[in-house]
Amino acid sequence: RKEVEQDPGPFNVPEGATVAFNCTYSNSASQSFFWYRQDCRKEPKLLMSVYSSGNEDGRFTAQLNRASQYISLLIRDSKLSDSATYLCVVIAGAQKLVFGQGTRLTINP
Amino acid sequence: DAMVIQNPRYQVTQFGKPVTLSCSQTLNHNVMYWYQQKSSQAPKLLFHYYDKDFNNEADTPDNFQSRRPNTSFCFLDIRSPGLGDAAMYLCATSRGGQGVNYGYTFGSGTRLTVV
């Protein structure tokens, strides 16, 4: 079983739609959680950290469910510029980022 | 403004010919990482340095080596590149210590082609 699992997609949604991704992790000792965004042939960039209480940044909302060991990302009012691959990332000791495979999102006009 | 700099951005090397990728940082971060990312796959950690302490991942092939001569620089050496080593190689840094805000920062990556 992979440490971090995501549905690779692709997700194709119309502009303005709401889209949600989930991610599960296997290590119950995982401490920190993030969503990264990666554009084609570019490096991953931090989108947001994920906290137990849930957190929101503009159109983006992240949730963490420790009991079920999953993380979610919700994007509201999606824009064309949101098209990218979204990587779920977990840290479980030793400060090593463990990446999910990524979910590819395309927003269509 | 770039704080983690990788050179070169694109590297073409011959099958079996040693190649070195470089990474430098201006953040004074304690930890430097090398990740390998193949097409449509997740970045995979190869190894990392915490200050001068080298930490190899169990499944990193012996063909991959690393050096960190000082805080600012870290190198990835591929002793005998094979066709399967073609990938994007990402360097990243973090502050080290405890806490949630590790300050992870990625370089732009070096895309390696093996011919």
C-alpha cells in the first residue's frame, strides 16, 4: 500500500464549478499535511497547509480527518488558472515530504 | 529572488557517462533534499542532508550519490546514468528542528535526458 494515495484523475470540470479531491495516508503517526500545486514541467509549489480544524484560503478549503486518515481539498468557483496537478503531501517524522501521485485537474472554458 | 537554485535547468547526458547536478540555497536552511520525479509520478525522495549528516533512502540505487561541501551547496552525482534515470530532479530545503512550519522550498528542477 502506498503511503499517500490519491485519485490521479484526470478531472475535467467547467469554469466556475466546485471540485473536490481526497487523499488518504497510511501512517497514523503522520504529523503535518499539505496540498501542493504543480504546473506542467515545473516544480511543486505549496498551495496550503492542512490543519485539524480545517482551513480556508480564498476559494480553497482544506480539511483533515485524522480518525479516517484522509485529507481533502475543495476548490470553489474554479478558474482556468486552477488547471494543474494537485499533490497531497504528508510528513511522518524525520521531516521528509511524502508525496501522493497527484490529481490532474483541467478547468474548461 | 530565487532562493533555491538548480543548475542546469536541462541536462542531456550519454548513457553511462557520469553527470552531476547542482543545487544552491540562500536561505541558510539546515536540510537539503534530492527528489526524483518521473513523468506522471510523485516526487520520490532519494536522500537528504541534515547539516552534514547524510540520510539515504533504503531504495535509492547505489548509482546515485550526493555531496554537501557546505551549507549552501548540494550535489547529486549519477555515476552511470541509464535510460531509466531520465527524470526531473528536484532539490528542496527546509529549516530543520521541530514545528509545523518547516519552510520547505523547492528549486525549479533539472530535467535530465539520457541518450
